[in-house]
Amino acid sequence: MYPKNAWYVAATPDEIVDKPLGRQICGEKIVFYRAAQGVAAVEDFCPHRGAPLSLGFVRDGTLVCGYHGLQMGCDGKPVAMPGQRVRGFPCIRSYPVVERHGFIWVWPGDAAQADPAAIPHLHWAVDAGWAYGGGLYHIGCEYRLMIDNLMDLTHETYVHASSIGQKEIDEAPVTTKTVGDEVITSRFMENVMPPPFWQAALRGNGLPDDVPVDRWQICHFTPPSHVMIEVGVALAGKGGYDAPAEFKASSIVVDFITPETDTTHWYFWGMARHFRADDAALTDTIRTGQGKIFGEDRDMLEQQQANILRHPERKLLMLNIDAGGVQSRKIIDRWLARETAAPEPASAPAPTSASAQVAA
């Protein structure tokens, strides 16, 4: 159901300070902790008696099992245990892990294929002209339903009627295109009144909130399950998406969707904004408002998942507004097919004279 040979956001740095963190990622039970050389990730299973290592503690950069005190290395090898010799203990699996751009990234698949250079570059995370605030939800639905939700923002009119929804979303045409492994769905609305969330954003940027605006939503899906949405409003007639900064409030909605099981996922959400980046109070206000909006999504998606599980025989309809989600699923399917494809058998090398002598 989900590609494993990919980088996923597993946690935020504040979740891994002085204690280990147990988290299931793509069906893998993993414990994260801060080792001497940085964040480490190993299988959440003590090789002694099978206790979760996440119930232990970290001492001098070493993970210690909370059951009998077995100390584990970040490579998955047992290091020491009170009164015992551990050299013959079995190793557990370790996972490639990188701390970058304000997130902890993990590769739950074949470690030999993990290339840190493949972690997406987040320009807003390293540019002082941008501010970011976000949070984490555990959501009881499969991760692809969340991707569908984010690649079709028509639902805003109904699910988020009191914050970001407005009837013009239904009326504006939607365009969808695929460029390589990226799916882009766009919607532009001209000369509309801003909904409550964007009224607050306009005020936050020192702009009037009671005049018509041009609004845009540009959703970008990239595998395995990342969605970045360019959103914003500009005073009507000032250029819309391309308006000068002094006439608009623009942001990027950040969505890192990390599968936990076939029917649950971790949702790292946030907003990166390109105005008044030094205003911490504004960041908190936006985070609170956005958290409520995504809480509404969570309620709908969990009920949707429950209905789908009750009626597995029913086929869901695909309309033109679903094109972004449909194309995103096709890319995920390609990644899954690539992972599950049987490798071509390697031809046996011709024996050298030396190997022939050994065989003889």
C-alpha cells in the first residue's frame, strides 16, 4: 500500500530530546533517540526478551532497554548488559535517519538505497524571510485518502465553511497536469471576498480585509506522499499570484503524510508564510487557526475510512475534480510496482583459474 524505499518525515526534533520515541512508520516499529553522533533509529525490539526499546531511556548517548538494561548501539548491535556478555546476542535492524529542515526523516526500506540527497529541499525552511509553524495529527485513515483530500480543495466550501471555504471555490475551473513524478492542481479565483481565515491573514500583513481579492490554490504532490500547496490572496487588480509582496498575503501549506498502517497515518501539517516572518504571535495565531481547519479534515476522513471499511465492495466515483488525487495515486502505484518487481537474475561469472583450482 505504501512505498518503503523513500524518505518520510518521522518526527520533529522537539519530540526527540532526552527520551526515546517509539513510532510505527510504514508498518515498521521504530525507536528514535539522540545518540552521541546525532539522531539514530533502530527496530523497537530488544533482542533479549522482546520488550519495546522505546520504553527504555538514553544514557550518555546510548539506548538502554527499560526491562533488563541491555544497551544498544545505533547500528543495532548490543553493546553491554549488567553482569552479562553480549557478544553473541543477535542484532536488530537499524534505519537510515537524517535531521534536516526542522524534521526527522527516516528511510524504512532497503538501507542500501537510502541517499540523503533525495530528501526534498525546503527553501522556506532555510530562508530567514519565511516563518513556519505547524503540528502533528494521528489520523485514522489510510494515507492516500489524505492525499485525495489535499489535491481536491473543493471540499473547503463544505468542510471548512467557517474558515477558508467559499462558494467561488466550486465555481472556479480546476486544471491538473503531471510533470515527471509531480502532480500539480491549480485553481484561481478573481475579484472575490476573502473568507475569515484570509481576512485575518490580510490584517496580519497590514492590508484591508473588507475589499475584493484575487485568490489562488496550487497543489503540488510529490512521492511518496508529500503535498505542498501554494495559497494566498492579493488585493484585486494588483496582479493576483504575481502581485508585489506589499499587496498580498501568501503562504505554503505544508503536508507531510507518513503511513503508519494500511488504515492510519501520521500527518505533519503546517504553514510557511512569506510575510512578517519575525512576528511570533502571528505564527501562533495562524497555527491555531490552521490546526482547527485540519481537525475538521481529520473528523471527515476518519468517518470516510470507517464507511469504506464497512462497504469494501463499493467502488468510489472519480470526477474531474478528483484528477489530482487520481494522478497522484498512479505515481504511487508506479513506485510500488518498481519496489515489488522481481530483480533480474544475475548471470554467474565465469570461474577464474584460481576459483577453479579451489573448486577442484
